[in-house]
Amino acid sequence: MLNYILPFIALILVVVFIHEYGHYYFAKRYGVGVTDFSIGFGKEIFGWNDKSGTRWKICWIPLGGYVKFFGDRNVFSQADQEKILKKYSPEDQEKLFVLKPLYQRSLIVAAGPLANFLLAIVIFLSIYMFVGKDFTPAMINEVQKDSPAEVAGLKNNDVILEIDGNKVKSILDVSKLIMMSTSDTIDFKVSRVENEILLKVRPNIVDTEDNMGNKIKKRMVGIKLSPFNNEINHVKLGPTKALYHSISEVYFVSISSLKYLGSILGGSGDSSQLGGPIRIAKVTGQVAEFGLIPFLSMMAYISISLGLINLFPIPLLDGGHLMFYSFEKILGRPLSQKTQEGFFRIGMFLLLFLMFFATFNDLKDLGLF
């Protein structure tokens, strides 16, 4: 059990700290007072106060964190500026988040998710520079009889160039791109005797297990791959190329995640693959057994997911605050407290529903349902 819990806690501590530090950094940059910087929720385990009066603390429930700003006791206080001006001295007003210009508040809020994307970029950058990245072309060496690949016209010795418009830069990309596809058919662009051919493959959806024994629904096309000319091309990249491929990976994961969520909302996606903390802890523990590099890669993907989710326009999330600021920019004033309360009730319902649904999937994955 500890093999799962300890790696999960380490991953969450880093990812959440980076997220909250993004908020903290820009808050301090714009003179906002910060009273609390918490990793986790609930009762404090230990903590300390810095010179500026910020309480840095670790709490018992390691499923998130928060940065609390000076005077930030009411989430609707943006609509109550007259009361705030009467309550605080001119000196204290300078430290209030709600009295800062709109662009500063927006940057402070957006900095958390952006910090998560930056963490993922730094992790990928380090891996590509010091460990290397695979660029081995993917060649088909077997097409299974009566498989979707054979029906579509894929043949032995075809070199896969693109899948669904995404360039296949490595043999390792093929299974990833097939799995991330959300449409009924998958577009394969292949090179065959110096000609480029576009073929549409309708994959089979099968119940199977991944390399770690977790039950998954897998899209199968019926091909086996081998390195082109049996040569492995694994190279360490320079800073510029490593940065380019790191940003590309973060962009690809973000876009693919949005497409997947869109397919679920549209009714065509497999919602059983959505997981919560239990599944994340399980997979993190399994990945950690493979070594530091897979664990860091997992951290990067979780960081991207956290940044992306927090940008959703749901009240209580960073994206919800940015949505309110958009209304404020358009209307020239904050939304009324009553309107904000309505939005927050909707946001609370949506988040509780998503938490319940993800936890149900986790328990189902463990065989408890």
C-alpha cells in the first residue's frame, strides 16, 4: 500500500506546490498580501511564518492546496468595494487582492494553471536533454488477418507518417495516437514505395489490460511494428529542440484531453476511463516502480491535467474567476453578489458530481462495484 501512497503524495505535493506558487509569485509581485500558503486541506500538520507574515503549512488531506490573500474572507467581495474601503486603512488597502486592477487579478489567478504547464515543459525539457528522445520511424512488419488494418488496406513495410493529422515522430507515438483518437475512424498516412497514401481504419474496441494490469478499453487496429531498417534512433536534444518538443507535447496532451472530454459530452467517448485520486494513486505507484523517468513523466502529465482542469469556466476553479473577470471587463463592473452566488452553487454541484463520478469509476476499477 505504501508503494502507492508515498509516490502519490510526493507527486501531488510537487504539482500542487507549483500551482499555488504561481498564484503566490504574482500576488507578491503586485503587492497583494498573502496570509496562508497551504499544501493540503484540513488540520495543519506543521508550518512556519516567514518575514512577511505568510503562514506556510502542510495539512492532512493532500488533495489540493490554496493561497489565501489578505482580507480575502468573502468570495463575492469584488462586488462590495465600498464596504471594503471603509473597513481597511489606506495602507492595508494596498495589500487587498480585490482592489487590484483587473489585469493584475487575472494574471494572479491564471498564474496557477500556467505554472503547471511550465512544470510539465521543464520536466520534458530535462528528459529530452539529459536522457534523450526517441525518433525511430515506425514500420509495419505484420498486418493481422481480417483486422481493421487489413480491411483498410494497410500493408507490411508501410512506414507510418501521420495518425489523425499528427506526425508520427517515433515508433512510440503510434499506440499513443491510436489510444488518444476519439473518432469512429482513424486516419493513417503511410509511406509505401516512395508514395504517400491516406487510409481510414475503423478500430475495434476491446476490453483488455495495460502493461501494469489495469483494466482498460483499447482501440485495436491489428498491426505489429518494428523499427525502420531495424535501427533505433534515440538522441539527446539541444536546448532549443528540446524546448520545441516539450511545448509540442504539452500542447498535444492538452488538445487531446479536450477532445476526449468533448467526446464524452457528445456521448461517443468512454467515460469509464475518467479517474479520480484513487486511480491516480494506483497508477502513480505502478509507474514509480519503473524508475525515476517514468515517474517524472507521470508528474508532467498530471500537472498538465491539473492546469487544464483549473482553466475550465467553472466557479470555484481558477477558470471560473477568469470568467467573472471577463464579465467585469465587458460590463464595466463586477457581477452582483446574487448572480455570483448562483454561479457558485452551479459550480459546486458540477464539481461534486465530477468527484462522485470519478470516485465511482475508481471503486469500480478496484472491483468494489
